[in-house]
Amino acid sequence: MLTGDRPTGALHIGHYFGSIRNRVKLQRSGAEIWQLIADYQVITDREVAGDIRGSVTNLLVDNIAAGLDPEQATIFTHSSVPALNQLMLPFLSLVSVAELQRNPTVKDEARTAGITSIGGLLLTYPVHQAADILFCKANVVPVGRDQLPHIEQTRVIARRFNDRYGHVFPEPDALLSEAPLILGTDGTKMSKSKGNVIELRMSADETAKKIKGAKTDAERHITWDPDHRPEVANLLQVISLCEGTDPEQVAAEIGDGGGGALKARLTDAVNTELAPLRERRNELAADVGYLTSVLAAGNERANQMAEATLAEVRDAMGMDYR
Ligand code: ATP
Ligand code: MG
């Protein structure tokens, strides 16, 4: 398994329900886990990376607190793995500009960031991401719905490479969770870069405050109607994911309690679900030496894997001159 997050902030409940729970499940089932902190991807839709060191630390702490075990999982930053990045060159030769320009997630991200002229890295980062996924020959990638076009692009690149040079890469599958798109407090996709998030690291009080400001609708009676009441349905879904209950049943129980009761129940549910993670998080965040050693060990393992795959690629392409 490979999956990744951009170090653009701290992880939120969209990551938790959209991807992290599947990461931990796969780890328990004995899968080989590669967890990427996608630092070069930060500068796809902004000029400077900001407090990237702080964000890298946040991702390390969030993932480990959520259950990733650094003994079993290789956690690494792709800027530290030169051979991985070199895979992008042959991969770029396998895609057309028109194909890249059609990618709906890239278009969405450009729109969200207010970018009118798409830069070279934003256009090609799905190819870079194919290198992330294929350098360790991952065959399963737990992701949210926004990532499906990129996984499809990765499958196409693997197939074209294998057709041209002989079999080297698997065609990986996306693994969607039961919550592939958690909405933020403004009713659009919850995203680190948008400030519409409930972060894993927030205190119980901060969580309550954030939820109080969440968008609902004018209808007082609470019903489960994802097609017509997406914001209310999203809050009900998060409650049911935390409690392991049925969202329709939760809606019936709240009924005329309205948005106030809905938000009170959500606050309790989120704070209860995240309490153990938050406690582990606080302990981990204080142990800087441990975090540094986890990343150093992960980067070393990732470099070994990337060198081996790059050697195989050069060999397949007839470029092994040693
Ligand atoms: P950014 O705003 O910086 O792009 P992000 O919140 O979109 O941040 P990413 O690091 O881009 O987070 O995504 C990491 C993973 O989490 C991806 O697999 C993505 O699909 C998943 N993910 C992100 N947001 C959500 C969401 N709201 N619901 C479900 N999954 C999500
Ligand atoms: Mg994103």
C-alpha cells in the first residue's frame, strides 16, 4: 500500500474517515505500508511552501497517533528520495499534454487556489504522483474521491510503460472508504488549505466552536436526505461514522431538535472518537528526537527501494551502462 498527504497543514476528519482508517486496517492485515509526506506537491498550487517543517511534523504525529506503526510502515518525504523523482522523466514521455489538461481534479484545484494560468508542476503532478505510487510497486492506494483521476492516470502510465519496455509495474487500485468525500464547515470539500476543517489536533473546545459555525440549512426538522440536504447529511454521516450508528436513525432521534441538537451530538461524537488519538498526539508531539529518527529511517528505506526500482527501469529501457 502507498498513500500520501501534502504537508500544507494538519490532518482533519476528512483524512481520518476518508483514508487513515483504511491505512490502519491494511496495516493490521499485514500489508506493506508506504506513507508519503508529499512535500514537493505543496508548491503545485502556491508560490512558497510556508512552514513546511511544521506541517511535516504535524503529518508524522497525526499518522502515528492514528495508528500507523513506524516499525511496520515506511513514512518518508519525497524530496529526500532522488531516485523516486527521476522516475518522473520516463513517465512524462508516456502522457500527452491534452490528457493532463483534462484532469478534473487539477482543474478544480486551480480554481480553488484562484490560479488562472496553470504552472508546469500543477499540470504534471499527477505524473509525479504516479512515480510516488509505482516506485514501491504499490497495488492499493487508500484515497478520497478527489484522487480517482490521478489513480487512473497512474494505471495508464504503468500499462504504457509495461507495453513499451516489458513488465515492471503493477496497475494499482484505489481504495475508497465509506466516506470518500467529507464536506467542510462551509459545505464544500473539507481541505487543509481552506480553513473549513475540523483538525484531529484541535481541543474539545475548539472542535465545539468550529462545529457551531458549520453551515446547515433553514429547515428545522432534521432528516437524512443526502441529495437535497448535503450539509445536514454530511454532519449526520460524521456522527454515524464516529458512533457506528445508522445516519437515518440518528436523524430520526434528533428530529425537531434542529441544527442545535444536531451540532451538539456531532461535537460529542467527534470529541469522544478522537480523545484517545489526541492524547497520543500530545505525547508524540513532545518527542522531537523520536519523530526525527522515524523520518530518517523511513527516508533510508524509501531510498533503497527507489534505487532498486530505478535500476530496473533503466535496465528495461536499455539504459544500464554499468
Ligand atoms: P490541500 O487543501 O492542501 O490539498 P487536503 O485536505 O485536500 O489538503 P491532501 O493532503 O490533498 O488533503 O489529501 C490527502 C488524502 O486525503 C487524499 O487521499 C485525499 O483524497 C484525502 N482527503 C482529503 N480531503 C478529504 C475529504 N474531505 N474527504 C475524504 N478524503 C479526503
Ligand atoms: Mg488536496
